[in-house]
Amino acid sequence: MIKLEKYMEVFPKSLWVTTCNSGSCNGCDIEIVATISPRYDIERFGMKLVGTPRHADVLIVTGPVTKFMTKKLLRIYNQMPDPKAVVCVGNCGASGDVFYKSYNLDGPVDRIIPVDVYVHGCPPRPEAIIEGVAKAVLKLESLRGEHQKVGEGQ
Amino acid sequence: MGKVFTGFGYWDVGAWIIFFVVAAFYVLWLRYQGRSDYKKGTEQDEIYWSGNETPEDGDGLTVPASSAYWGFRKALEPFYDRLVGMHTGIATDILGFYILVTAFMAAIILFV
């Protein structure tokens, strides 16, 4: 527990983000790439895109979750260490958008994993994605408080 | 004791043991810096394999050299075919080639 709290202390300084394309047209993913590239540059805020969920604090999900991706998305979510937050980027992930009646969907995302922040748009602008991830920080902050309370109770 | 003089310098067992102890200290220290609060026995403890189930069989985890170097192998096919043709698989032949190549390189170094 001491070890966890030690890491929680440094949490607000840096947020590591990973992404999962659950069947997106790639539009949202291109906007995420724009978010990490020099024009928007989320690293200014201490955020960083990482290649594995095992290092991530926030999971950004794009796409309406096709049947092919359901188990994979769930596994990626489960592989993230606690505390974690999920940001759903794009209309597809939030509601299925134009694909909402498709036979091939298990989504939207919140049917598979708990979502903390929805970023709407088709695709959303990088500013909106940055705002969404910043809101995820608030969620993680509250989780941090909960973990600390649990730590005190022990 | 424990020292082998090569003519160019020496090879010391004690120095190597000290090196490995120092290296092991740094490796273990780096490892200790990692997070230890993973939930053991859950998926948090498993290898990330792009969201797929981690293959039990080791073969599924690696790309064979024949796949990784396919283009390289194809481009140098005449060269490789000749090498494979020369390869008998007999240890004395391999050693003979080794001695010949070493002698050839020594001749280049000494006389050229």
C-alpha cells in the first residue's frame, strides 16, 4: 500500500495514455495523432501516449466496438493497473452513431467497459480530446482520494 | 591466481565477479523501481499481446528468422545457395573452413 501511495503522489504530474481502436474508421485516431503531434502537443501537459495498457493511466477508446474487438477491448482494460480512467472519443463509441443498428456491433463502449468521459464529435477536434483527458484527471484524482482513504483504514 | 595473461593484457576472474555483482546491483535496483502493486494472478499480470490472449506456445510469440529476413534471403539467394551447397554439416569441415578463413585474414593483416 505504501508503494501505491508513493506513486499516487506523483500521479497529477504525469498522465500516460494508451489507445484502443475498437472498429473506428480511423478518423478519431487521426485526431489523436494530431493531439500528440507538435501543433497540439499534449506532452506540454505531461501527458504521453504509451504503447501498452500496462503502463497507462487512461484508456482512450475509439470506434463502436465490433464483435471482433469486444474481448480484446475488455482484456486491454483489464490489463491496466488501478486506478484507471476511460475516455470514449467520437460519436461511434458513445452511441454507435450511424452504425447503431449494425448486426456486427457489441457496443457502444459503455456496454463493455465503464466509461468516465465522453468526447463527442465525428471526429472530435484535438482540443476536445485534450479537454476529455483533462477531465479524466479529475476522475483519477477522486480515485486517488478513495485509495488514500482505504490506505488510512488499514 | 585466477589471472590469465594473454600477451595483450590479462583476464581476471575476480574482476569479472566484481563486474557481475555491480551489474546485478543496478539491474535489481532498476527492477525495484518498477510498480509492484499489480494485482497478481489477474490479466494485469500478463503480457500485453495487442489485446489478444497470450499464446501458451512460445512459437506463437516469436517471428522466425525465415519470416523476418525473407526479402534479404530472396535477394541474396544465389549467394546463400552456394553457401548451403558447401555446407556438409560435418564438424571437421566447418573447422577446416574456420582455419582457412582465419589464415586468409591473418595473411591480409600481416602482409597487406
